[in-house]
Amino acid sequence: MKTTIALLLAATAFSAPAFAQTKAPATNAAPMATTTAMAAPSNASGEWRASKLIGVNVYNEQNNSVGEIDEVLLDHTGKVAAFVIGVGGFLGMGQHEVLMPFDQVKFVNEPVRATSTTTTTYPATTGAATNTVATTKVRDTNEKWYPDHAVINATKDQLKAMPQFKYN
């Protein structure tokens, strides 16, 4: 009797996985529609990261620094609508923030041209010569995810005279 019970238990144990693997009966449910998922791009060459735009220096057309981008504002479709530019202040204190529409800000990938003045002194009979040389710094390859700087058509004083931008 013990042998028979042991054989029945062994047969049950070995047949359970076979029953679990059998196909369930078909139902009247409609077959699943096959969808083609849109593949996400694996690289975004030439695109800029919005998080990297925060802090980008803003210059006027005369290459004078006028502020920096403090915020990027999007419209309801996700497109950039405007930038909040911080003007003046020190470490965020006393800073005047203004709203600049997207179409009034131009981004530049090349560094701002800096001018340096050198003075060379010659013997007293010829005098001194002053040379002004425009130089640019080459950008690193890891700086491709954001522009070097932004350019607007306004002076620092004109920006300070604009109404203060309020988040409300």
C-alpha cells in the first residue's frame, strides 16, 4: 500500500508541470492589433538641452555682457516661447529679471570675441605702439549640448528699464 501511494505521488509530481504547460482554450476575444511603436531616436545631434541653456551668458550686439538666461519658458505645445533674462545684481541679489520673447534672442556657437590691448615701447625717438588683437577661445567637444552665448538687441540699461518679470 505504501508503495502504491508513493508511485501515485511521484506520477502526480512529474505530470503537474506538463499540465501547466498546456495551452489554454481559445476565447472569443478579438486578436490584439499589432502596433508599430515609434522608435525613440538614439541621438539628437545638433539639439540643445534646455537645462544647459540656464546660465548661458547674454550679450548685446556690441559684445557687452548684459545678463544671463535664468529660465526657459515653454508654450502649451512644448515649444520655447520666451526666456527670462537676469540683469545686474550680485549672486542673485538685486537682480532684475525681464521676459525676452524667443524670436528676439539669437544663439551663437562661437565664443565671444575678446579684444586685448598690448603696448610695445620703442626707443624714445619712435614712441610707443598699441596693438589691439581680437582673440577667440576654441570650444571643447563636450560643449556641444548648449550654445556658447546669446545675443539680443538691447543694452543693460534698456533691460533694467523694462518691467520686472514676475512668476504668477
